[in-house]
Amino acid sequence: MPRARRSFLTDFTTHQRRLGAPTRLEGIVVFPALAAHDLDAMRASVFFDGPKRHSKLTRYWILLILSALIAAAGVVADSTATVIGAMIVAPLMVPIQGVMLAVVTADRANLARSIGLVIGGALSAIAVGYFVGLMVLNDVVGQTNTQVASRVSPRLVDLLAALATGMVGSTALARRDITDTLPGVAIAISLVPPLSVVGLTLESGAGNEALGALLLFVTNVAAMLATGTVVMAVSGAHRLAERRSPIGGLNRRNADAVVAVMLLGVGVPLALSSIAVTRATAKVVAVEEISAEWAEDVGWHVVEVVTEADDVVIRVEGGIPAPETDDLEHLLTDRGIDTDNVRVELRPRATIDLGT
């Protein structure tokens, strides 16, 4: 690059940083450089300290309990709209972002306070879900509830979505001109509904499903912390904090390492879950194809092929008499499918004209 152009780019970038405008490198926007007032605004948004600490804490706990109640009711009613409403009301994203900003700025006091609010809020949401489950006659589990089923088997794609959503949320925190995206971030990151599912499934005795929903919550939290730490570091928040010498003495490198380990820690079970889901899906597709051919041969038709717990259930319907299933079992075995976990439900159908 010619010296004159390089000098111009250097002077232009320095000027942009002084103005707090987006930093540019050869015409490409990298990220807005933060000014001191930006850091103050972010601290005021996510930290529960200062003269308004009491009102912030009161608002947090009121909204948390109400959002947990709304989420639990929405899950029990299997209502997507109600669950979305709970996502928007839920305030859990604020202390999670507080943890992230405290790590970046090496603020030990606010880090401890934010972690306490995240853990306390999560436990409270689980307790609310468990309490709501006590008032429901039927078990709220994935087999009978789509809201539960969609949250108890997280996969690597959920981590990818959480990372992207966390990036948007952190960017919205750093840039006030895009804060209108926060409702969408709250819906996409889904913090309180998985915790409600944990409480409801625990009350129903479905421990494995509760662990799956808890893994989804931890995945979302880890993704928010990881992407937020990167965004804040790129924007220069840690340099601003170092110049202002905040009280606390937190080792930022150790904290970053903990976040990275947390992210890797959720990646392993998510990968295993993804593999299990992929295998289960392939098995269902194969069973559906074979059972459809068999049903056509015997004059019946397949209503659906679904998974229930560890079983694949084939529901077929047709006229009387019901067909024998030996041929179906042989067909499945020939394709290498273990029939010990395959169940066939025959639904005979007959039409009778009364009065003739």
C-alpha cells in the first residue's frame, strides 16, 4: 500500500475512534469503538448496583416470577404464543450480560452479584415450574407436550443459534442504535421456558428430560457469555476499564478461560445428543418406508410413525380383520433394524350402516 494512502487510513481511523464512530479498515466497518460514556451506560443497564440498586432488584424478581409463571402455564397449555410472551417478559438476560461485562471489565464485585442473580433466578424459575406441575393432573412430558419435546433434546444446531443470538444481544448492548432488536433476542435465546420445563418434568418424574432442558439453558448462557466477551473485547471495553482502574482485581484471563471451558463443556453433550437424534431420525425414516410398503400389501395404511421414549411406534389403520405383523418384522430385520424397540399399533376400522 502506498505510504500516502496508509497515512490517510491511519489518520482517518484515529479520527473515527475519537468521535466514537465505527472503526474502519480500508473501508470495512469492523466494530464501533466504545467511549467512556458508552461503558457507563452499559454498566447502568446490566449491573445491579448504585443508588437504584433496590428498585432494579425489585423489578428483576417481580418480572422473573411472573415470567416463570407465564412460561409454566404456556408449557402446560402447549401454547406457543404464551411461551413467547414469557420470553419477552423474562429479565434473566440482564444479569447474564452483567456476568459478561464484569468479566471483560475485571469487576469482581459485580461479577459475584450477577452470578448470584443468574443462579438464584434459575432456581426460582425451576421451583415455579415444579409448583405449577403439582397443580396439573396429567404429567407434563415430551411424549404428550410439544413445548416440552422441543426443549429436552438440544443439539449442536441449538448452540450455533445461541451463539448467533448472543452476538446480536451483545452488539445491541454496545450499540444503542440497534436496541430495538432486544425483544427478538429475548425470544430467540429462550432462557426461562427451558427452566420451567425442568421444573415441570422433574415433578412428572422425567429426570432425563429435565436434564435435557437444563442443558439447553446452560447452552444459551454459555453462548451469551462467550459471544458477549468477544464483542466487548473487540469494542475495547476492557481497555476503557483498565484506564479507569476499577476496584475488584479480577483475573480476566482466568475468567475468560472459565467461559471457554463452559462453552466446550456443553459442546460434548450437545454433540452426543445430535448424533442420537440423527440416528433416531434415520431409524424412523427407514421404519416408515418399510411399514408403508407392508401396509399397502395388506390393504391397510400407515397413520404415523413416531418415537416415544426409546421406542418407535407404528400406527396403522385398516379394515377388519387385522393383518399379521410377522412379515413386517421380517422386513425390518432384513434392513438391520432392531425390532425389540419397535411397537405396532393396529387400529381396525369398520363402517356399519344401522337400520338396514
